[in-house]
Amino acid sequence: MMIPDYVSDFLLRDNELRGLFEGFLSNMDDATAERLDDFLGILSVMLDEAPVGVVVISPTDKVLFINRATEQLLEYDRSGDYGMTWAKIRQRKDMRARDGRPLTENLDPLYVALWERRRNTVSVMVKSHETGAEEWISFTAFPVYGRSGLVIASVAVLQDISDFMDMQNLLYERATHDPLTGLSNRTVFSGNLKMAVARSRRNGTGCAVLVVDLDRFKKINDVFGYIAGDELLAKVGRRLVAEVRDTDTVSRIGEDEFAVLLSDIVGTDVVSVVSEISRRICSSVGVVYRVMGQEAAVTASIGISIYPQDGDDEKTLLPNATEAMYQVKISGRNNFRFYHDIEKTAR
């Protein structure tokens, strides 16, 4: 008895395996062969109609099986392509791990299952070279052992998780960023400050915290309305980001209050570096803005604390910068002041 076409063309793409299987069937009685035929037919249809992708490769990288869902996920036409390897299919797409690294062979779950003989799951960003379209696919791969105890195949189950990743990213964004300005929030700022202090302690560099409060912002809301106030806050946020490096952090930590983290400051004269940046911020923020078709002006009061002079951890640096900012408000606004200068005045 010969293997039915839908089985030989679909399930057994390896010529040697197909030949062995045909010989196996020829030695069966008709009733047994018919039952096996029915079972293989059910199995092939079940796998091909499965809502998740399924790929099977041999230890030599030959693709032994690939179902319809995989075709759709990877935009690959399996028809008549008996010599295809997984390496060639991988080249059709730009595949990257969750951290952005290219999905090299040592990271590919199908190869990991073959070489390291273990089950593994990886979330992979798959990007089309032609259209640039991106989607997230979960790969779960595991080795298959033969009677000899050797790995005879690697099987991967593929599932489109783009919607899940989009929702996860949205939830993360909402939990860590201010929706009005797009800046990070107090939680992110505190975490970044903690890491910056640790680096400064380890590397002997400086870091500084600037608390920037807008002067008389309440008047903007009262005169022009909250929508105009929100527009102005977003513009201030962009100006603050423009005045610092990409490696620094700008966060919105209150209604009209921002925090700036200047990290990894190299050199001994940290005060001079921070003073120059603070002057630029005062000049950049303290302008006339056009909001809701009208002109509105604000200025900025900035309080500054420097590690380790004004505090040796994140729990003291931010409150001390805030205290310095309040002293600027008391002394006339639209300026900046260091916390250690307040300490000298108090003494």
C-alpha cells in the first residue's frame, strides 16, 4: 500500500523517511493499513487546520513539516518546496528577540531545542523585508527523541501575540508615563535616580536632580482654561527634553512640576556644568507661549541637589531639590538655587 498523496506530500517531506514508511505499510494487512491511513489523515488535517503554527525540522535543518497557520504567519508558500531549510525561511524575515537583538542561531528556539535538548519559549518580533510590517510571534520549541535516545527532530508551535504585546506595552506606558506630556512619571524617575547614584558611587562621576516648577501656572488655568494649561505643559515638557542629553531623564512629577536627572557628569566642577544647564532651562522655559490662539507666559523656579554633596541616595536628593526650589519661590522666582547654598545660609 502506498502512502496517500495528502499524507506523503504534507506530512513526510523527507524522501528517506517516506521510503521507510512505504516499506512499513507494505508489510501490513489491509485492515491495519487502512486504520493507520485514517489516523494519518485525521492527524494531517488536524495539524493543518490548527489555529497556531507548527513547524518540524530535522537535525540537518530540513523542514519536515509546516502547516497553513505558519504559512500565514511567515508569509511562506510551502507547496512543492521539499528542499527548504529553516535557515532559508528565517532569511525571509527580520526576526528579533524581545530586547532587539537579531534572532541568531544560538537564540532561535528551534535550534536551541536541537542543540541544547530543552524546551524553550521566545517572543520574537518578525518584520517583513518587503512591506516593513511587524508582528509579535511566540515560539515554543521542544526536542523530539527517537527510540535510540537521540534527538530526531525539533518542533515549534507559533502563535501571533501582537495584540497581547500591544496591550502589554500600552499598560506599561500608562503605568510609567504621564499621558499629557509623554514624559516618564515619578516612579520611573525614582528608579533612574537610584541607578544613577549607584553608577556615580561606582565610577566617581557626578549626578544632579533639578526640580522645575512653573511660576504662576495657576493663573494660566484661571485665565485661559485647563485645555490651554495642558497645551502649555506639553510644550514645556518638550523644551526641557531639548535642553538635556538623551541619557538624562525628564519626568513630570506634579501638576506643573517637573524633575530632571542629569546623570554621569564627568569632571570635578559639577556645579558649573549644572549651573549652565539650569540657566539654559530658565531661558528656554521662560518665554511667551501661544496656546489656544492666545499668548501666555510663564517662568521657572529650579531647585538643585547634587550627589553626594546634597544627599547620598534617591530618598534625600529629590526632597532636597524640592526644598531648594521652594526657596527660589520665596526669594523671587525665575531662578535656580542649590540645596547646599541653603544649608550655608541657615548656618
